[in-house]
Amino acid sequence: MDDPLTRRPLALAAALAVVVAALVCPAPPGPAARGGGRPPLPEGLLAVSAAGAVTVALSVAGAIRLNNGLGSAVSVTALVAVGALLALLVWRRGRYPAAVLEFGLFLAAAALLLLTSLRGWYITGHDIQREFGVYQMTTDAAHWDIAAFRDPYNACLSITLLPTSLSELTGISGTHVFKVLFPLLFALTAPLVYRSVRNVAPQSVALLSAVYLMAFPTFFTDMAFLARQEIAFLLMACATVVLTDGRRPVRARRVVFLVLLVGIVLSHYSTTYVVIAALVIALGTDLVWRFLSARANRRRGGARRPRPAQRAFLTWWIVIAPAAATAVWVGAVTRTTDQLDSTVTQTYDDIMGNGSGESGSSDTAYGLLGGAAVSAEQRLADYRADTLDETAEARAAGDYLPLDIVNSHGITAAQEETLPLTSAGRALTDAGVDVEAANPLARQSAARLLQVFLLLGVVTTVVGRRRAFRPTRDQVTLTVGMVAVMGLLTVLPQLSVDYGVLRAFQQGLFFFAPFVAAGTLWLFRWAGRRAVPLACGLALAFFLDLTGVVPKLVGGYPPQLHLDNAGQYYDIYYLHPEERAAIDWLRQRTSEDEAHDVQSEIQTDRYTFSRLQTLIEGRAQNDIYPTLIGTDNYVFLGSTTVRKEEATTFYRGDLVTYHYPVELLDITKDKLYSSEGAEIYR
């Protein structure tokens, strides 16, 4: 068909998909109603629905108020309401049925995600800007064609076919598909993690697992800006449910598990690579485990067969099949292996000692064995050296500003903005507490405690006598696989830059969250019956601190996008009306080739002067960093640079903010456009 991605063919395809799903997976018969009437509502459904509806409404209202320039009180109240809803679920876990608990977890996760995803009237965030550009290419053409833009983003069907289909079938605009529907789909991961853990563990462990999943900062700060990974994680959460559902036939579960893995392959490349690496390590761990068990059994003189419950779900073809599907998809079909090839090559050089010796992302500092964070000044020095090396030949030809003029304007790192101390913060300061030091220390301590709980959970559930739950063999081996992957990301610089340790930990929580919960319960084993309330109280305290409630109430911590119209994410990702007006002005006055070479903070993908601007690599670097300013190029300064004379670059996995020398442009270029929130030079 010439236009397959239009409403009529999509409606037909969706109807056929529903019919096939119904035939393959028929619904089980429902419970019989007493006396032939309507069955009673599950206990707690009304209370959870009412609390969840209020919580979601507060989240939406809080984001809208911030977008309108108002205060953050409603957003903070929304986070407190999410915490209260989670506390209600924990308190009534013994009386509410599983479906009600899962519904409450979905509403809590949805409220948490909407606080971030609804910020800004336009597409707001980092990767989501580029994702939306790829989606527009697909929906405008009414068909998907990798040849139109051969890039890993365009190979992710989660941001091409899926949003186009959702928009066409529902009439919802693409903007709201990315800002509303995708976060709501991703919110399903919380009840799915609960269900996967509940298949093998008590209610307390399952609920704690879901809470830890949502409390981890990547869940609510970055996932709303990673639409393709939201869908991949949703499929992975479904796969964990299949993995632990021992009531179903193993063969059928393996087939469904494999189908879900192929879905991940089509949704997001990085998630796929991490999953395959974890599967390979898990399979190897299982083989070693079996060998050691058999050897120990022979030493005891027995020939005991392993119990059926302990037989591994993973097998060699479950590992080989998704790896082969990945090779076919990114290789033969889409031919989008450039990023993977670069990562593999640089990682190999790092291992062999032939690399550049550059450090990895500063996120590795959150690990128990991670290195120290690299200072902003060192990142700027390294970035400057790299840009000078890349532009040396072209600068000699006159394509870039003379280096002596650039060097006359010093560039220094900007100090990160922090919230002023509140009355509570000042009271704590008077009591001898250094609030500005305590806030980041609490966050770093929380990250390390989660890793400690993970290790405690694995040890106590595998070899301990007092276990919170009995994990399956596959849960243990997959946890070993994910921990090993995170270890590789920590020690190999290029891997930490291209993927990130925090995103890997978020992905790992789908497998090892129950071990984190088990470690927390083991810590409070001395409390007897009060162990579960204490463990849940600690998890909720983590939630309130990591989501920003505690820092907001005391001050002395950098502002966060979901709670303030300030902070690093707000400065570099939030698109203002003044900037949009300047973009439209420039777009009307430049040719396609000229628009392609407009320089801006392009690494944030915030400024889309033309569709090609964010989709095709033109110059080696189109950043506005002074050593990269072209002689004849347009230079676009956004709101933060105009008002605060600061700019941010993304380098080696870190965002680095520095004082921008606007006077350099005043000396070397003509100012063509100026407003309170944007300036354009040439």
C-alpha cells in the first residue's frame, strides 16, 4: 500500500490483532455471581480509585501550574499523595485483592510520571526531541522507511509505527501520545513488577519491589524523556511476569518470553544489548551452577535429580534467538550498526590499553566500587581539547573563528543553582546540620544502600536459613547477569558513556527488585512482626527523599524539573514561547542548507529549525561552544544563555554548564534578532 499508516488499514490491522490474541490467549471464565446478579466490587477498589484519582489530578494540576509560571505547592502535594497511596496499599495489603493493589500501583506510577512528562507546552526533554522528529517523518509520509533516515532512532518501531498508529486510531495528537499515552503505558511496569514478584514471593516483598522501582530517580526524571525505552521496559516487565509464572506450561511460557524479547529488539537497541548480555551471563551462571551442584552430589554419593521447581526456564535457544534477531534487524534489515560498532571498537581499545584514557560518566560514582566523579572544570578542559583537535584543519582554512579571539574570552564552569533554605532548613542549620551537604549525601547514601540491600537479598535468599522468599533459579542467574553488566558499565568508560549506569540499574530492578526488598526485610528481621512496617517505612522514606519532597521542604538542593521552573534540566530542556517564536522567525528566512548549519545547544535536541537539523549530521559539531563557532554560521542563543549567560554541553555522559561569553559573538558577528528569551547572530 502507498499509505499503510492511515486510519482505515490501521483499524483493520488492530482488529485482526485483537482477534488473533483472543484466539491464542482466551480469557479464563470469571467468578459466578451470587444469585445471578452483578458480582460485588472487590474490597478496597473504591478507596484506591478515589485516592488514585485525586493523586493523578494533583499531578496534572501541578505540572500545568508550573507551566503557567506558578508555584510548586500542588506538585509537592501530589508527591505526598503518591506516598500516601503507596502507604495505603502497604497497610491494607492483607485485605485488598491483588487486582486492587495492582491498580493502585498503576495510579501511583502514572501520577509520578505525569509530573515530569507534562512539563512544558511542547515536547520537553532530551531524547524525546529526536524521537518526536523521527515520529513526524513517519506520520507525515504515512509509511515507515528506514532508507529515509538510516539511524538507530528510526530503527525503533516504538517511536515510529507505534505512536503513528496510536495517533491515527485515537485522534490524539502526536505530542500528547508522547507526553501522556507513553507515560501511562510505562506506568504499567509497576503493577507488572508486583505481579512477577508475587508469583514467587509474599505480598510484602512484591509491594516493596514495586515501590523501589518507582523510587529510583531515573524512573521519574528520565524515563518520561525516553519513549522508545519506555516501551522496551514495558515489554521487559511483561517478560518477567512470564518468567516467574510457574503455573503455566514451560514451553508456552518460553515461546511468549521469546516473542516479548523480539519486541524489545524492535523497540530499543540499547535495552536489547543489555538484555542479551544479561541473558548470556545468566545462562553461563546456570551452567556453572548445574556443574557445581552435580559435582557436589557426586561427592555425596547420590544421584538425586533436581526438583522440577528448580529447573531453569532459560535455555540456549532463548539466548540465541534474540541475539540472531538483533543481528538481522540492526544489520541486514536497517543497517544501523554504526553506534554499536563505535562502542565496541572504543571499548576494545579501552580493554587493550589503546584507548584515549578518558574517564567514563560520573554516574559511576554512585556505585559501591565506582570511581570519583569528574569535575566540571576537567570535563570542560577535555571538551575544549577535543573540539580543537576536530576543528584544527578547518580552522586553518578560515571556517572557524580565529583561536586568538576565542582565547581572549575565558570560559569557566558555572556553579549549579541550589534552592534557598526554607524555614525548616534554617532551623536545621541552626541546630548544626549542614543542609546543603546533607541533601546530596542522603541521595548518594540511598544509592549505595540499595546496592547493599541487593547484595544482602541475594545472599540471604540463596544461602540463608531465614528467607523473605524462595527465588527461582532464573531470578538468581538473571540478577547475577544484570549485576555483572552494571559492573562492566562501571569499569569500562565508553560503556558508561553510551548507556549509563543509572539507566542500567533501573533496567536491572525489573529482575532484582525482589532481592532489594528481601535485603531490606532481612535488615529488620530483629523486629519480628514489625519488620514489614519498618521496611516499608524505610522504602517510603527513600521515595519521599529521592522524588524531591524532602529537599524541597528544607532547601539547599538543586531544583528539579518536576518541582520547579529552575535547575539544569529546566534550563536546557524546557522550550519557551520566546524561543519558539525565534525558531519560526529564523526558519522563514533561511534555506534548508542554511538551517542545517544553524548552531545551537544541539546536543539537547531542543531547537528544531528544520526536520533535518536533528536528524542528519552536518558539521562535526554544531554546538555553540566558542571553539566551534563557524565564521559564517547562524548562532542561536536560547533563553538560559540570554538571561543567565550560561550554556550546557553534553560530554562523556555528563552535562556540563559553563559561563558563556556572549561578548564574543557581539565582537565577531551581527545580531539579527533579539528578544527577552532568544537571540540570533550571524
